[in-house]
Amino acid sequence: MRLFRDAFRFQAALTLRSPDTVHVLVTAPLYTVVFMAISRHAHRTDLAAYAVLAPVLMSLWSLALLTAGDLISRERSRGTLEAMVATPASFPVVVLARITAVTTISTVSFVESWLVAWWPFGVVVRVEHPLTLLWCLVLSALAMAGTASAMSALYVLLPTARTLQNSFTYPFYLLGGILVPVSYLPEWLRPLSRLVFLSWSSDLLRSALSPAPVVDELPRLAAIAVLGAAGCAVGGLMITRILRRVRSTGTLART
Amino acid sequence: MRYLVRTSTVLRYSAANAWADFRASYTWWSWTFGWLGRMLAQVTFFAFVGIMLGDQAQLRYLVVGNAVMTCVVETMSVVASSSSEGRIGTLPLLSAAPVRLAWVFLGRSVQWPVSGSLTALVSLLALAPAFGVHWSPTQVPALVLLVPLTALSTYAVGLFLSAFVLTASGARNLLSNSAYLVMMAICGVQVPVDFWPSWVRSIASTLPLTHGLAAIRSVGDRAPVADVLGQAGLALACGVGWLVMAVLAFSLLEQHSRRRDAFDFGG
């Protein structure tokens, strides 16, 4: 737990000092402007909640992916990766804690998006079920960290996969129903989207802002937790196996 | 005359560097299934917004706007690739060379508008018909000219911004992403430019994307050729204006950095 806390604090300090890492805190309000403009122009103010929530999930996803990619490559370029791996501290825990730090920071984008809807668009998006919103945001941030740790394992094994880092954004925004609910997707795609935790998060976040009672809240929160835990388990397992292999072959610097 | 020959040689070598950089970053496989796939997913994402709105005209507007936007997103990578010279420590050498820094950087990232134009044309001609946006064979040559015009004129905007992150590479993603999102919001990609207040419209009118996209929409609407040419001319004029500003910005940066010894090898 202490290791997790220290790695979390280290990454939080690092992130807040790097303008590029927190760029989502600038882009999230801009995405809100784009989505709010579309809904206002179409006279669909009922979609304001969607316009506020989508940039939050986009920030969570893109910042976690960026960190997952940067984390390994930066340690490698600084020459500290070998030292990190040689310490008795669990490397997967360090990776998970550091990604959790950035996903936690990126939840600030919810406040930004809400403020942009209020000014300049004059739309006050009411949070009808604050506890549901809070739980959903916390679990989504953790699920994101778990999923991203699996991605970081992929980047250790295949540095060239970082070229594709950018490619993991919009396909998942679409599958995750973050702006357009999954029910609008073709029927054959819907089962696949249910395997992406974002689809559960986006649905539940929208329910949290809707005046209607939240149906099946616990099972939906559980789905986010289970999918996040699965990503985390896969990530941890992959990192452990990859490190064992590169330790025995002495190829860590070359992976 | 000698100056022109030397400048064109610098541009040629710089463009060769850009091409080598592009080949090192992508294979045909990773470009097609990684990059192109990602950009087509972005267009599809906004197309589904149109479907959700339930209005065919809105769907068409979003599909065309976002298909053209793909070339802008890619072109704005000029900010990141220019700043990489600062990170790898080549700026003092470039600054000491007997050529203007602006010409080096003009060729240095030319891979992005070329690749971006290809991405936008695939989006317009192959993906857009899936959402009901069809083009007749007579409209295609106009698109093939107008999309690269939009990409190249936007490249000048990106080049201007590059001068500001050359010595502050930590802000490269922040600047390029913010710049293309501002263009996405105000240049008529998602909503007509008229939607915005007059001061926003004034800013939009200085950006090449506003006019390039308007020209492409005019082609789609079968507007008179004069309308298309008028908008294309404005896009070109804006592009030239931004290029002049980029050259000035690089010259000022060069002078300032030489005086203050601001370029270093450290990266």
C-alpha cells in the first residue's frame, strides 16, 4: 500500500509539472464546446449532458493511454528502467499506481466540462444522482488504470506498438458509446461494445444526470469493476511474465 | 537566382528528411490499419452523432466536415515533428548553417499534409458514401485539388505555431491539439460558421480550413464554379498569409536565439 501511495504521489507531481501530460485538461473543455455547439445548433438541448460527459471519458482514456506509453519509454530513455526492475518493489504495482494518478487527475475535466456548458452556453447540467456519479467516476478511473496497465505491458514487449497508441482512441470512443449511446450502433457491434468498460461507464454516467431513477445501479457498477479488474489482472500478469523473460535473457534494454 | 537554387535545395533535402521520418514511423500496414483506421473511426464517430440527431442534412454536414478535418488533424503534427529537432539537439547546427531556418522547417514536416490529404480523400470518397454522401465522377477532380489545398494552407498555420514550441517541446501536444480543436469548433466543421458570434467568425475567416471546407461543400452542393474558385482563392490567400507569418516568426526566433544562446545540444 505504501509503495502504491508513493508511486501515486510521484506520478501526480510529475504530471502536474508537465504541460503535455495534462493537455487533456485543455482539450476537454474544447471538446465540450464542439459537442455543445452541435447539440445547440440542432436544437437538442436534451443532449447537453452527453456533451458534458463525453469529454470526461475521452480525457480519462487518452491520458491513461498516453501515460501507459510514456511511462516505460521515458524510464528506458532516462536509463532508470533497469534500476526500477531490479528493486524488490513490485513493478506492476508501480505501473498501476502511476497510471491511477493520472486518471485521478483527469477526472477534474468533469468540472471543466460542466463549467463550459454553463458558460458560454448557459446550460446548467444538473447532477440528479450525485452518489452514482461519484462511484461511477471513481470506478471508471480505476478501470481505466487497469486497462492501461495492460497496454503498458504491450509497449514493453513491442515498442513499435506505440506508433499505434493514437489508434486506440476513436474506435473505443465509438464502441464505448461515450457520446452516442450503444443503442445507435449496428446490432452486430453491440455485444462487442459491452466488453469495453467505457460503454458501461458512459451509460451509467448519463443515468446519473437523468431525473429518472437509476435502474440496476449495482450490477452496472460491478460490470465496470469486473472489466477494469480483468484489464488489471491481464496487465499485471503480462508485465510479470515479460520481466521474468527479459531478466533471464538480459534483454531489458533492448525490448 | 543562386538564393532560389539554394533554397530549393534546402527544401528538397528537408522534404527527403520528412519522407525518411515518415517511413521510420509507419509501415504501409501500420498506416492503413493504425492511422487511417483511427481517422476513419473519428469520422464515423461524428457520423453517428448525425444519426443520433436524426436529420439527414445534419448527417451530411458532419460527415463532409469531419472527413476534411482529418487532413487538418494530421497536418497539425507539424508542431510535434518540428519540435523534435529541439529535443534531439540539432537546432544549434541548423542555426549555424547558412540557410534560413524557416525553409528547413517548411520541408521538414511536409509528409503530414501529403498523408493527411490521402486520409481525407479516402474518408470523403470511400467512407462518406456509407453515410449517404455520394460524389459524381465530375466532382472528384475538384476534391482531389481542394483537399491538398486545404491541407497545405493549414500546414502554414501549423508551421507558424511550430516556431513557438521549438524551444519548448514540452508543450507540443498541448498546442497542436488545442489548435486543431479550435479549428474543429469554429471553421464550419461541425456547425456553420454563422452559428458563432461575430468576433469568432472574424477569427475563423483568417483560417484556411474555413474557406477550403466551404469550397468542398460548394462542390458537394453543385454551386457555381465561381463560388468554388472564390473560396479556394481565399484559402490560398490565408495560407500564403500564414506562411509569411511563419517565416517571420522563424526569423525572429533565430535572431533571438542566436543573441541569447537559446538553442542547445542538450535536447
